[in-house]
Amino acid sequence: MFLILGRTIKESFINFWRNGWLSVVAVSNLTLSLYVVGFVLTILIVTNGILKSFEDRMNISVYFQSDVAEEKIMEIKKEIESQEKVALVEYISKDKALEEFKKNNANEPAIMNSLNIIGENPLLASLVIKADSSIQYEKISDYIGKASFRESVVRTNYSKNKEIISKLNGIIFKVKKSGLALATIFGFISAINIFNTVRIAIYTRRQEIGVMRLVGASNMFIRLPIVFEGVFYGIVASVLGTMFLFFTAKFGSPFISSMIPGENLLDVFKNNLNIILGVQMVAGVFLGIFSSWIAIRKYLKV
């Protein structure tokens, strides 16, 4: 079995080089298709990273009556943390809130003078709630509005952020939907391209295949070398496609950084290299095998 497999792989490799320009055309077509798929994947990773950073900044702040004791707020904190949709709850005391307020408004003399005139801390203690995902904030807000401790709550900032959260959820959904659609479309185009190219390569060897079939060679014996050629097409194309993506990320990174401060396309590519190369490798090998398997069927009927 291993001897047959070894000979098959060797023959496939020889045929891969013997086909010359047909192999170049097949690999070029597949490389271009995989490059486009990889580019779309990279952009989706960047977009999801940006959306994730916005999502991580989202929260609901629950402000309590000034006479509510800290021990009571901590009990409420534990109750909220027990909810499945809640990822994190942070307690912000009056003193901490005042400290942050002063830090953020240090360059505003009018505001600082107003605090000195008041003479006491006018800010309220609060709980900052982060959800597992942005779609959970409305449920958390509804829960707080019906909870047993609702009388201790002055207000929440959900209504203020509701529109922003809703828009962000819509963007996240559209990005994921668009990414899936683009990947499907380019995957289909890639399959057609490689299928046609492999079919041309097999057509040039139709007489050889016909003779092998007539002298009694099994379908599998004929098919395996061609299928392994498809594997070689996929491997070479995925490596080349990843190399082209690297240069695209390297030269395109300054442009992306100028449009989206803090985002480095090259760093994103390097951090997700295993995923990008893996997806291209799997897609390339699958398309190569599938196209070769289908394209040769016609010449196995004698």
C-alpha cells in the first residue's frame, strides 16, 4: 500500500513538472483565487478587531441613590454577576468617580471651580456592567428595571447608549454576513477556475489515460496521480498566495494606519498567519482534489 502510494506521489510530482506551462497556469489561477479569498479574510479579521475594540468599550453604568450603603451595592454586584449574560461587573465608589472626574476635567477651570463651590462630592456610586456580547445589553437593562433592587437605582445609561449599541450590533451582523457571502462567491469562482484549468491539463493526456484504461488499469490507479497533482497545485498556490498577501499587508499597512489610527495591517497579518495560511492551504488542497476528481471522470469511461 505504502509502495503504491509512494509511486503515485512520485509520478504526480513528475507530471506536475512535466506539464510545464499548464501547471503554471493552474497554479496561477488558483493562487489568484486564494489570494482574493485570503485578502477578504484578512480584511474581515481587521474589521472584526475594530468592532471588537468598540464592543469592549461598551457597558451599562448603574447609578445608585446617594444614601445606599456600600455593603448593599456589593450585594447587588454579586447578584448581577450571577447572571449568565454578564461578563464583568466593576464597582465605582463616589471617591473613585470624583477622582476620575477631576482627572478628565483638569483643564476645565470652570468645572473645577464649581466642585470647590459645592464643597462635597456630588457624584454617585455606580456599577459598570460588561456583557458577554453587545446583543445582551438590552436584556441586562430589562433585568435591572425589574430587579428587586430597582428602587435603589437612580438611573442607568443604557437609554443614552441604546442607539450606538444597536448600530454596532447591525454593523457586526452585516460584516459577518458580507464576509460569508464574499468567501462563498470567491470560493465558487476559484472552484470554476481550477476545474477548467485542471480539465485542460487532463485533456492533453487523454490518449495516455485512454491507453491505460484499455490495458486494464483501475480507475483509482489512473485517478490518484492526477488527484495528487491537484494537491500540489493547492499547496504551491496557497504558499504563493500567502506570500503575496504578506507583501500586500506590508505595503498597505501605512495606508490602513492613516485611515484607522492604531490598526496595523502587517501586525494583523503576522498575528493571524497560521489561520490565513491554514485556510488557504485547506481551500487550495480541497479545490485541487475536487477539481481533479471531477475533471477526470469523463476520460475514465471507455
